[in-house]
Amino acid sequence: MVLAERVRKITGFAAVLALGLLAAGSGRAAERPAVIELFTSQGCSSCPPADRLMGELSPQPNLIVLSFPVDIWDYIGWKDTLAKPEFTARQRVYAATRGDHQVYTPQAVVDGVMHVVGSDKQQVLGTVAKTRDERAGVGTSIALHEDHGMVVVDLGEAHGDVGSGGGVWLLRVARSRAVAIGRGENSGHKVTYTNVVRSIARMGYWTGVPARFELPLAEAQGEGADGYVVLVQKNWGGKLGPVLAAAKSSNL
């Protein structure tokens, strides 16, 4: 929560041939969109500008924008109707992984690595630009499609230092949610949230070699989701690292 210019803190399968040819020809992972995770709260008076910014940035093809409502401000008069404890836990794991232990709202985490104040457009886009080279040089190619009632994810060969690989996660996403807030710091306001994560399902673990992962489409469409995002992300020992690949369904 940013108030008066200060941050308030709470301390086996081969991939499709096209992917293989792309990787072989480029010698590096295919260019992919940057992932911006906004940790926001209905009880945060400084969050609506960040929520509006996410709505502005979401249509850009070089970005995947996600809103993670958190419950850290529920105690001050309004229980966030979209927040889940696991989203708050995700934010805290990021802070612990970075080692700075900075947890605040609105906080934007870019590509699982860097964080900035989520309402500062210049900082957000500047951080996206900073991570561009690493995004292109470390990770893998990804192809996402639906086939016979399944969500199918094809991942290519590793490029750069991906360590032991990363988890493959499907995030169920509601494209837009408008909430009338009755109490707390945003009392009387109606706030629209963009690409709101509703839950996360694990599809498997990618070890750095071409592989296919599948999940029934019915499971991907659960919990009021309009679409989904697939992330491949380093994770080890309870820590969250860089995003190695990302794609979203066509309706987001």
C-alpha cells in the first residue's frame, strides 16, 4: 500500500517440429512476453491506480498481466472478496527468495525476479525493459493449444542457465472483475481488476528437455475463469525464481 509517496510494508515427449527448428535456428529461447504480477488489495487506498494501469497494459502483446488479490489489509475494515491466502503466501515467498523481505501493495513483480511499485508506469515498463535480454536468452520456447478437451503445452529445449528446470503451472484467470467496496480505505468506490488469478494448478515439472504437458480443459476453466495462463518457473526449496516461459489462452 503506497500512501503519500511512501510504501507501507509488511515486514519425455519431443516438442513439435516448429519449436525445434526455431530453437535450432536462433540458438536461444524464442522471444516471449514479460509477466507482470500485481499484488493488490481492495483495502488499499493506493491500489486503484495500479489496478487501472494493469487494465491499460493488458492488451499489449509483449506483456502478460496478472492480478493477485491479497488479504494483508483485511483487518482494517474490509475483507477482500477476491483475495486468497495462497496469493499472499506467493508474495511472501517472492520476498523471501529475493532476500529483501519487502511485501507491500501495490507491488508488481516482473518475470518473477524484480519488484516495483505497481502504480508507477515508468518503473514497471522500465523493469520490463531491464529483463528483456535475460528473458530472450534464458528459458525455453512454448506452444499452447487445446486439443480433444485438453490444454496442451509443448516446451522446447532449454536455453541459457535454467538450472534443473522449473514447475509448469496453469493459472485460472478471470478477465475482468468489478467490485463495489463497502468499507475500509476504498469505501464507496467501484474498482475493476484485470486478469484476476482465481487459482493455480500444477501441470508437471520441466527438466530442460523437450516435453509435453496436458490438463483437461474442464479443469482449466474452473472457478469462474474466463481463460488461463501457463507459466514455467524456477522453484526449489520453497523458493520462487525467474519465469522461464509463459503463454496465455486466446481469450485473455
